Amino acid sequence: MKDFFNIELTLRLLGLDFVQNALLAAAVLGVVAGALGPLIVMRRMAFAVHGTAELAFTGAAAALLLGMSVAYGALAGAVVAALLLALLGGKERERDSVIGAVLSFGLGVGVLLLWLYPSRAQNKFGLLVGQIITVDSANLMVFLVSGAVVLGVLAVVYRPLLFASVDPVVAAARGVPVKLVTPLFAVLMGIATALGVQTVGVLLVIALLVTPAAAACRVTASPLRATVLAVIFAETAVLGGIVLSLAPGAPVSAFVTTIAFTIYAVCRVIERRRLSTTRTSARVTTETATATEAHR
């Protein structure tokens, strides 16, 4: 238990190459997750993130079995999942059932592939809850390139994508190619999910792609401010989680999710207090106006 607060050990571990690689990869992931998160929340695609993560898990498990890079396997699986969800779940009333079908299929096949994998159980466990030692120089390059691609494409399509996220019917009427933007965003989300799987694992990737953005949307209605706050919250959660996990050697995901949820809880409290203050001010204004009219 004392290792949880062993600052000397933590500082020593921060000097290791694989830890520095993990922190750089996590920093990239934080920016990507923060940039996409508010759009995911606005489009109500939190469940889709979880479904995409399951097929990213399947792709990673297949890569593990074939002796290939887990990063490429997770990316391939996540992109396939994103395209399936975008093409099959185009109608909102069908979305949840399509996600459930894809999720269960991906999880089932992934479990089978892990069962066929003959090597260490540690590698299997790392896919589920994250394992920073898997981020080597090659994987770091995958993070950097993938992050640059996601952010570059997002910068190009952000305005029509935001319009389609807020009101897809009006956006389509105004000429926004909604049918093109939707699967494109799904692919971007899939890539981000695949990156998150390698850091916080399949089971808890939603903590980075959704929770920071959900927290940001609680304290501001501005898409730009929500994006900035989501990036800050995601960076705080993922970098703080990695640093806190070093000394005890515990799974990174436990710390990342705890920090992310704490931020979310604080933002909810701020929102509640702000709404309470607004209502009080409105009531006082109304009472003052009524009293003035009565006096006249």
C-alpha cells in the first residue's frame, strides 16, 4: 500500500524510455479524445464507443495471435466496427440494436481468439484494462500518425460535422452531406477508440472518449469551450492516471477512470450551483418587478 505514495520510485520510473513513450502516446490520445468527445456526446454515440472498442479488442486479439502489432490490429478492428455501425445504424431507432449486435459479436470472437493465444496471460489482461509497457517506439509512431490524421480531417470537416451533430435534418436541407459526414466521423471515432484501447483497455476506453466531454458539456454550452475543456480534462485523466499507476504497478485504467469521474462529479456540482444561482436571481428579479408594479 505504501507504494501508492512512493514519490521517489515514481520519479525514477518516469526516467524510463517506455514510460516516456507511454506519456507521449497518452498526450496524443488526450488531445484526440478531447477534440472528438463533445461531438460524440452531442451525437449521442457513447454506446457506439463501447461497441467500437469491442471490435478493436477483436482486431488486437487477432494481431496478438498472428504475432503482429497489436496497434495495427486494434486500428483495423475499430475502423471496421465504425463503418458497420455507420452503415447499419443509420436510423436512430435502430442504432442501439445494431451496436448491441456488433458489440456481442466482437466480444465473443475476441474471447475465442484470446483463448487460442498460447502465450502469457498478462498480454491478454492488458488488452482489457490497458498496459503502458506495450507502447514502444513503433506504437508511439502509430499514435502520432493516427492522431495527426484524425485532427487534420476533423479540422477540415468540423463546421459541417458540428452542424450535422446539432440538427441533422436542417443540415441536410442546407446542403451538408450528412450521409458522407456520418461514416467519416465514425471512422475518426474508431481510430481514437483503437488508440484508447492500448492505453486504458477495451473495458474502460469510454472513460477517455466520453467522460471528459460529458463533464465539459455540463459547465458550458459553447462547442469551442467544451472542446478546450474536454482536452484539458482528458489530458489530466490520462497523464495523471499513468503517473499514479507507476509506483504500485497497478492497471492504468483504474486511475484514469477515477480521475475522469471525479472531474465529471465536480462539473455536475458546478452546474447544479450555477443553475441554483440563476433560478434565485430570476426569482428575486420577478419578485422585485412585481413589488414595483404593486407600489405603483
